[in-house]
Amino acid sequence: MSTPLPRWLRAAVACCTTLAAASTGTLLALPAAAAAPAPPGAAAQYPDYAPTPPMGWNDWSYYQCGIDEKTILDNAHALVTTGLAKKGYDTVTIDDCWMSRQRDAKGALVADPALFPDGMAYVGRQLHQLGLKFGIYEDAGTSTCGGYPGSLDHWQQDADLFASWEVDYVKLDGCNVPTKPGETEEQSYRDTYTAMSTALLNTHRPIVFSISAPAYFQGAANWESVIRWSAQLGNLWREGADIALGQAPGREKWASIKDNYGYNVGLPALQRPGRWNDPDFLLAGDSGLSQDEIQSQTSLWAMMAAPLISSTDLTHLSPAALAVLGNEDVIAVDQDRLGVQGKVVQHDTGYDVLSKPLAGGDRAVALFNSSDTAQTITTTAARAGLPSAIGYALHDLVTKQVTGTTGVISADVPPHATVLYRVHPGATRGAAPATALTWQDISTAEAPGTYRITLADHGAVPLNDTRLRVTAPAGWTVTPATTALPRVEPGGTASATVTVHGPQGTPGTTVTAITATASYRARPTAVDTVSGDRTIVQTVPYPSLAAAFDNVGTTSESAPAPGNFDGNGDSYSTQALAAAGATPGATISANGLGFTWPSSAPGTADNVSAAGQQITLTGQGTALGFLGAEAGFTAGTVTVTYTDGTTSTGQLGFPNWCCSPTDAYGAKTAFTTDHRNTPTGPANYGTTYGVFTNTVPLTPGRTIRSVTLPDAPALHVFALTVQP
Ligand code: GLA
């Protein structure tokens, strides 16, 4: 392509390759590949400049192109003042968009003088004075992903320039790498990365080399082959899709954390000490993610011996996020000198257990609840690869609690959370026994909301004076709220039955955590406790499509700023829509379907970002018609629920609102507009921004009760209708 793909399109393409790669089971480890010898003709093995996984900060996910000298240095200072630098986060990498659009007369790269008025050597000096290392971004192609000059055919010139700036770390992206005539795409990538690897070596400066080539082959048959030669040429490699950007909604960030975990966790055989798989940035500190989610990401990255590279605004880091990033016990798991990537040792729907050997004979064991409801995850020391022993000390690396088990490793893990233990084989005298609570739904039609809560003793001593207390948010009742349990013997259990009732939720999905806490005496001088949650998910249909609004689809040209149809602040123009007949409340007839255009004012939420909402609808027909578009290359499943309780499903996708084939997913164009609104005003005249129709089949003769939209926020639904 002569022009680089817009970033949103690249992200979308990357997203879809990830999905394709993950479709065999996102959280399942891929079969371990045997270590292959270096391929013939390989370049010299790049030196081990990163004996443990690199740590630091990179601006990209949070700022993208909104960087300048001050942003970089303010964040660098924050690394120092927060204490993160001392804990190992020592490399500050300036990502894309730091350059001028043109090289100078001698072909040298030039830092954008408006953004970096003191030049890059100055920035490097400032970083070095702070005791930090200096990282910089370039690209192996004709231009970077952002369209700035790439290093292609300027290898030595660029490497020498970086060395003269005292750069310590180079991230070389892989956008716009041309395939040379007569070569395969892989060969051309390999040539370019080999050239930069050699050029960096020639500088005689120890520069950590981060390679992005494998990310451009994710999902392809030769993905592993690209990773293997990347491991010869550099110290770490991005092998998959980008982590979500800072401004993405929290649920998208969490989905991308799970995706990146999913593709990285299958690759332990491809890394080794000094050669690291890189599943991309840590998002701790970003908005929209829960404490459990940022802790999970950091713990899982540590289990995978992944680079720990924060990409957030460190100048406004909350104490809670700082505690996650700065947890030295978790960092020690990541940086362990054995340098082994942890593996999945147990997997089932909604959870993974990972184990990572550590120097000295301990193991780190992670219980990762990838599901949306709390669950008790149970494994054993033997399954986690520990030698047989009389007992094991479980150090919870987040709560710092130490308990002793005779072999079972178990915890009730909240949704999206990860419990991370350092497991030490040997006597556990003095430690509280390891215990766990399990909730089991034993509801019947006559007794809804009935649960059995079981306390298990995995330690070597009994539990006495045991009480169970269940707490719930206001409006909920638990009966009984407290119960005495019988004494629990080592290896034994005791249970109580409770009923839980709550208010009817409001339209949408309401998630409520009910917490059980058992207290007991197992040690002479202490009362110990263990807690476990039940997650109750209530879904109440919205009364109408309009009531489920959560996104702004259209803006007026006189006030375009509140729009954000595509996630980048751009939306349909009300005026351009009106020219096509789409005015508030208007009937849109297209492709044999009749819809009512939303009646809300421009700049207010007037379309739906499909996120699994359930919407009340009635009628009978052959098909359900949708009017909409998408801004992210996704399709998803629509579920129709009928009054008799049966359901049917169909796939719904729309073409992108602009710039892609207009018949994608079997959709048809309803009408088109000739420009869009950006936050600063109408733009992109002459580009077609379309609205499309698509249908999913209905079960004939059944009456619809509700429709559940796909869980795909990039899909936007303006209207729906029942086709008779
Ligand atoms: C690619 C990389 C990102 C970032 C951007 C910059 O998407 O994967 O990490 O460097 O390019 O344009």
C-alpha cells in the first residue's frame, strides 16, 4: 500500500488476526514447540542485553501521538519519585510520532522541533541523569505506523544516530515493510530486522533490541518461525496484537488483556533467559479497569516472564495502581533469574492455573479467574510441579498472607482476578492453615436463591469455633446471615445453607457480589478468616432500543465535539444525514425494510454501541432487520428470546461506516452521506460514510419477547424492525 493504513484499521486488522489465532481456545496453551536450531544463514546471535525481562515505561497506549519533551520527562520524573525506577522500571521509551515527517538533507532522522525543541540527545541526557535508560521507536519499513520516516535502507545511519544520542533500547516496529520481488514476505521482514540487528551491533553500544516482526505474522502458519529468528536478532519481540489504547472503554481494555494473555501464554517454548515474548504494555493506572483487573494483568505478565512496561500517565498514578506496579514480590516473580515463562498446568471453562519455577526451588502459582463470576479454583502442589513434601507455605504475593497446606492449593477468586502464590515446599509451623470457601447454587423452582457454602481445611490442623457470616449490599437479604459451623478436621469440610434475595435489577445487567467470611481458631493466639464471593448477575431487558443508548452516533456541524462514534471522536454529521433523509423520527425504507430513525438530538447518545444489551421487542415475522454500521471490524451473535421461552440466534455484522466493502457480513447499503464530523468540525468530504441494513432469521410462528444485541461495542445499531 502506498499510504499506511489508518491506525484504527490496523488495530482492527490486528484484533481480527488475534481472534482467528485464539479461536481454538483463547486461554489454552498451544502445543509446546520443540526448540529448533538456528536457521541456515542466520545473523550473529544478538548479545544478551536483557538478562531479565525489560521493565520501564512507554508513552504509546496512553498518549499515542500526543507527546512532547515535557510529557516524556514528567513521566520519567514520576518513575523516580514513585519509587518505581528503583524497583526496576528503568527504561523510558519514546514511541511513534517523535520525528519530523522528512529526513534532513543528509538523510538523517530529525526529532520534531516543535515537540522536542532540545533534541533527542538532550532528552537522553536528562533520562540518564535520572538514572534511567533511553528507549526510542523506529520502524523497519518505509514509514512508521504513524507515517513518519522508517529505517528501511538507513540502517547504519539510524543506528549510529541512536548510539550518538546514547539510546539504550530500540523498539523497531514492522509497519510498511515492502516485500522484495522474488522474496517471501517473511524473508523481506527477516532481511530488514537482520539489517538493523547488525547495524546496532556495529555501534558497539549495548542497545536492547525489541522486534515487532512476529506481530505482523500472528495467526499465520509461519508465526513461530518469525519468532524464532526474532529471538536470534534481538532481545524481545512483540508477537501479537496491540494492547487496548488508554482511551478505550474499560471492558475493551479487559478484553484485550485477556486476548494478549491468550496468545502469549501458549509460547513458553519460544522464550529463554534473555529472549522474551512481549505481550505488550501494562495498563495499571488506566481508567475503566478494576483493581482486580490491573492486578491480574500484572500478576499474569509476571508469571509469563513478560516485559513489565507501563503505559499510563504516571504523573497521576493512584496509590492503588502504584501498589500493583510496585509490588516487589510480584516483580521478583517476573524478574526471577531462572527466566522461565510460567505454563498453564490446569485449564477449564473460565479459569487457568499457571505455574512458574523460581530460583531456589519455590514455584509461583497463579489462579486466574477469566470469567465474569467468582469461582473457587483448586489445584494441587503436585499438579503445579512441586516436589512431594510434608507441607507447603503459600505466600499470597498480593495480600502478603502466609498459610500452610498439605497439598491442595485453592481460593475463591473474584471475577477477572488472579490469586498469586509463591509456594515453598517445607514445614509451615506457625502459619494459619490454608482454607477456602466454595459457593454452590442449589436453587430449585420452589427455593430460588439457595446456596450451599462449604469451608474446606487444606492445612494440617483443625478449625475450631468456626462461624460463617454472609454480607450483601443494601436491599439484599441473606438468611441466615450468620451461622456456627462444626469443627473442621484437616482435609475435611463443613457447610451451611443460605438463601439470598435481592431487588429486581434496573434495566441492563447488574452484577452483585455477596461475600461469605468464615472465622475460626486454628492457632493458639489468633482468629483467622477466609472469604469467598458469589457473583449474582441480573439481566433486565431495556424497555426499548432507545433506552439502551450509550454512545453518540451523530453530531451537528455547529457542535461536533461531543461526538464519538468511532472511538476516536468522530461521528456522522446530522446535516449530512438529513441530506440523505435521516432526520429525527423519519421513516427509513431500504432493502425492503422500514425503520424509524432515532429521534434524539444531535450530540446526545442516539445509537447503540452493541454490548450485549437485552431489549424488549414484540412481533412475529421471518427476520429481524437492523439499521447500523460498525467502526471496528467485528460481527457478533444476536439472540432472540420468544414468549414461550425458546430462543434463536443469528450473526449480525455491518460494514465499516467508511472505507471498506459495503457488502461485508451480507449487509446492504441503506443510504450514504458524503462526509463526517471530527471534534473540530466537518471533514473528509468526498469519502462515503454509509448506514447499512442487515437481517437475522426468526423462528416462524413464534412471538418475540426480547432481543439480545451482540457483545461487540464497535457494532452500532440505529434501529431495528421485524420483517413480516
Ligand atoms: C504499532 C505498535 C504500537 C505502537 C504503534 C505506533 O501499532 O504495535 O505498539 O508502537 O504502532 O504507531
